[in-house]
Amino acid sequence: MNSSHKYMAHFVIEADTPFAVGSGEKGYTVDRLITRDALGLPYIPGTSLSGVLRHELDPTDDSAEVKKLFGYQEKKAGQGSRIVCSSAHLVGDDGTTVMEGLKSIDFSSGYYGYFQKLPTRDHVRINDKGTADVKSHGKFDEELVHKGTRFAFNIELSGDQSDQEAWQHLIDMIHQPFFRIGAGTRKGFGKLKIISCKTKIYDLHKQEDLLAYLEHDNTLNEKMAQWQKIIPTVHRSHDWIQYELSLIPESFFLFGAGYGDEDVDNKPKTERYFDWESGKPVLAEKDWLLIPSTSIKGALSHRVAYHYNQLIGIFIGTTDQTSMPPPAADNDAVFASFSAICDPDNLNLPSNSPEWDHLRQKVESMTLDETLNNSKEWKQFEDKLDKYQSSFQTAGNSAGENNPAVKLLFGYALDSDESGARGNVILSDIYLEPVRSSEKVFSHVAIDRFTGGARDGMLFQQKATTTEDLILNIYVKRDALLDEIVKEAFEKTLGDLCRGNLQLGGGSGKGHGVFKGSYKTINT
């Protein structure tokens, strides 16, 4: 092909939500580490940018437009990619210099010091019962790049004059609200904000353009005074439906951090991010309250499964179970295993010995959960129950990720039988300013399950928060809602949330997480 034109674009982007372009490596304290360049700073490889662009242009990777731009290989026929994406490197502390190449950096303090220890997010894989999947080690965490971090990268297209429309389409696509980068894009990560976009088209038939192209510096710090700064029109896409929820908390809500502070044992999840109001990156002085989209997504997916099952007539009484009755626990054996620990006749210890006092304290502080977990007979019953549950399938196999509506909307994991698929629902994390939220400390007492009274020394506090209002935007692929039953189940779920019938966050059994409001659809 005659490459008579060179289309070039320079982007400066900002992480509107945290993102994670993974390195595939594990750390000592984190399960998933991000990619870092030779300087030890976060960066986005050009292969990641190219892959996202190609996929967004056509997820099937088989259209003529994709092959024409990004190349293909079919037996002996093929074509190389006409698009070249540079890696995206960090914008420095002066707000303009891009940190590419080898430089001397002081990591001991200041802006670059924040990238030595990045924020992490904890995740828990949920099973079909809606609880933590402890048997499959569902707990994991990952490293993230701060919200507000800026990067710069270039894109170049080699072609001719007929490629102007395709080039404009590519530029516009990066500006779409559903264009995201990295892992976890369906759980709130990777949303971008375009800070600037400059373009230049070189017509190599013209001598001045040819010389200018040959003399231009292959660097992200190139002087671009002659480049055109554009604000592309964000075209309405018919592929997505936007649901905008306006919610007001009835009282308090709790999205816990999993640890406490100097005041309480469990505090709300908070994060800080970079503010560019001064033209330079400044880490926010105060922590912002964070509502992770993963918490919202989990609640929505379980309620969607409920409504879908209800609409197609799947109930507990209609399950197609085997004729085998469910296993029953041998209560006598379980009790005997516990009594053996407490029976004085089985102990060869004098009642005034330190060992006797230690054993007495252990028995007095033992909870029901600890008792059952230490019982071999109870463990055998749990194993039999698990085998029984896996020996039958409900009509339609509608639990957890096996629910057709949940699989279609929220995706499902790779297994030996299926290839897996990412979800068709996009949410974003919600950050609330400290001045817009208020906190309240709630005190709780752990209850002894044997006596029904308070357990000694088990007073603990939780800090819950509230705010005036919040906006939640949800993008759904239009094709995923072509099934009227799936669409009805999803919109019934949103209705439950807006009526206060679907709580979000922790402590829902204590009255937390109730929201009221309304939603509307916006065709993007």
C-alpha cells in the first residue's frame, strides 16, 4: 500500500478511576502487581493500548476495518499493522515533562515517592450462596495506580487520504465514556479522562510536510506548537444504554476498609488521589470516601438472578433434585466429640493445676463456630452436604454465575467447559468529598451463642457514613438487553435499589445501606 499520509496524535490522559495494567507477577504482600518501566514508575505498554483499540473497534477481531488498520495473518496471506501505539509514560511533577527514557529520580519524598507504595484493593470471590468462597481461596488483592495520575502517549497511522474517516473514528473512540484500559474494567477500574489531544496529518507528497515528518523527534516530549489541538465530538453510540441513578441514603451506609483507625475497629474505605487544579499533581490532603463499584456490582448480580428466576418460574419447590434425601448431621456424634474435651473423667490433670485453668478458659471462650470446626464428625457432614448439593442441578441451573441473566450481564469465569466472557455492564467507583459526608460511630457487642449474653472483652466499634446524595451511572451493552426477561430482571433490580429494597455495603442487617431515589435511561 502507498503510505502517502502520516496521521499522528498525542494524548495526555488522566486516570478518572484507579486502573491496573498487570505485570503478571506477584509481590510479597500483593497478589497482583502493575507494570513498571525502567525507572520503576507505572506505565501502560503500547501493546495494551493497541489491544484495547483493536477490541473496541471490533470485539470479533474479524471485520474488514480491523484487518485494514491493525493487520492480520491468514495462512500465507497477511498484512502488518498500519497503526503504531507508543507506551504511555507518566507525566512528571512539573505537569508537562513526560518521564520517558533514563532519568535520575528522587523516590525518597515528593510526587514520585507516592509510586513506591501504591494503593491496593481487596477482593473476595463469592460463591452461589452469596458468601465468601473460602474453599477456593477466594480472597485476593491487587495493586492500583492512583486516580488522577496522568500519562502521555502517541498514535501513528500510515495510510493515504482515504483513511481520514477511519482516523477520526479512532480518535473519537478514545473519548467515549466506556473506553477503558487495564484489568477490572467491568468492576470500575480503568476509566480515562482526556486532558488534551493534539493531531497532525503529514501529506508526504508535499515537500514541507515530508521534511517536517523526517525531522520530528520520536519522543513524547516533542514540541507540538504546529499541531492542532482538537476537542472531538463524542458521538452517541447505539451500542450502549446508560442508566443514571440519583440516590439518597435513608440513614448510614458502610463500605468497610477491613481494618480500623485510632477511633474504631472498622472504618470506611477511603482513598486519596492526585489533584491538578494548580497545574501540578498534588495528593489530596484528606482521604475521600470510596464506594467501590465491586460492592454495587455484587449486590446487583445477586438480585438480578433472583428476579430472573422469579420471572421464568424457578423456585425452590420446583428444583429437580435427585430422589436421595439430603444427609443429616449425626448430632449425638458431634456432641460427643465436644463433650470428650470437657469430660473431667478423660482428663488426667489435677483441678488445681495451671493446665486445668488453661483448659477451662479455652472451653469458656470457645464459640459455636470453633466447636464445629474442631469436630471431625461435623466436617464429615459438611463434606456430605457439599456432595449432595453438587449431585443435582436446579431447573435452568440458575445459581450464581450459572444464572443465564448473570452470565449475560456480568460475565463468567473461565473453566474447563467454557471459554469465559467479560460482562456487558460497566460501573465506576464513586468518590465522595469529606465535606459532603458525615460519620457516626456505632458500638456493638459480640454475643455468646451458648448463653445469649455479651462475651467478655468483645466490644467493638464501626464507623458508618452518610451523604446528601450521589449519582451512580451504569452502562449496559444494548445487545445484552435484547432478551426482554433479562432486561426486566435488571430494571426490577434497579427499582429495588431505588425503593430501598436492595441494601448496599455492610451492616445491611443492622439497617445500613438503604437508599431511595430514581433512575432514568440515557441512550448514549
